[in-house]
Amino acid sequence: MSILCTICARGGSKGVKNKNIMPILGKPLIAYTLQQAKKSGLFEYIAVSSDSDLILEAAGQWGADLLVKRPDEMAGDSAAKIPAIRHCVEQAEAHYQKQFETIIDLDVTSPLRLVADLIDSHRMFVEKQASNLITAAPARKSPYFNMVEVGKDGLVRLSKPLEVPVVRRQDAPACYDMNASIYIWTRESLFSSLSVFQERTELYVMPEDRSVDIDTETDLELVTLLLQKREDSDDELFR
């Protein structure tokens, strides 16, 4: 099976400036994802898409096979990600003169995934014959128990009330927070819908300590601490 890894990393970032190449423990953030992709052994090629020459330069230094310059219209604050992934796939297919059966997109800002998460999520995707797969962590708040909304009348209500109210969070239906770590598609499913929710979407669950997505300086500090903890660990899973 031919598998392409896409890593889409735009230059603009409001929460943490230049976060995709922010130095963390001696290497740019994007290096963690590139190293995980290479170590997994899953990919025929790894393509990095960006509107930033600095990001593309760093990606080339850390092992990307193909550097794709993203059009400006796909790199703004309001730009959706799936069109950027499609563009990256099309450029890779034109470059390598072949179509890829499976596309796995890895987010640079979620570097706490393990290589085992890549391998195991892909195995699930294949075994379940999924159209696509997303990753998530168990939600800390539940819309059935302690997540609320303010209605048009200004009053507070439970986001998703049940006919029989839940009195303990443990009794509520399981909910998950998407962690923006790993996305897997068949080529057909990627190009048929702009939504990650399709008829045969599977979920690969990861623990909270591997699911931090860097959006703020606080997230960055937490990721740095957890990565340092891994470097200090003797656990082979983190190697």
C-alpha cells in the first residue's frame, strides 16, 4: 500500500509566533513530527506544505522528502486545512508521477504522539476498512453533565441534556476531544468531502498526556515539560 505523509504548517500564527519552527529542547517543533514519521516506517514519502520559506527550509534540514510551497489563498487565518492537504497531495503525485492510496496528515503542533500511535492508528484504519480516521482524547468536560450554553434568553442550560439526567459524570455517554494529532484518509475519501466526519470515520483514542495541541504559550510550556520528561525517561516507547 502506497502511503503519503503530509505535514501542513503555515507561517502565520497568532497564539504563538512562528510556533512551527519554535526551538524546543534544541530542535524546531516541526522536527519532532518529521522524526516520528520517518521512524514509523509507514511512508513512501513525506511531503511538507507551507507558505513560509523558513518552515520549508527547516523541514528540508530535518528529513522531508518533498517541499511544497502553499498558495497564499490557502494560508490565511480563515483558510480550511483540507484544501491545503489536497493541494499537497496533488503536488506530490505530480512530482512522483503516481497516486497514493492512503494519506496520513500529521499536525506539527501535536508533537506528543508516539511512533506507536502512528502504527496502531494505521492498523485500526486498515482493519476497520475505514474511509478515514481521526484521533482524540477522553473529554475533560461532558455536554451531558458539566458543559453548559447560554441561550438567546440569557439563561444557562446544559449543552446536551438527556431524558434521564446524569448525576455523575462517569455515567454520561463517553465523549472525546479531537486532539489534531493524526488524520488518515483513503485518497477517495479525502477528495470527496471537506468534512472529517464521513460515513465510515473511525476514532483512535490517545491519552491526555499525548494530546496537547499547541495554541497558546501555556500549551507550549506544557509540551516542553512533557517532552523533557520523555528525554529523561528510560522508557523505550519514547525513543
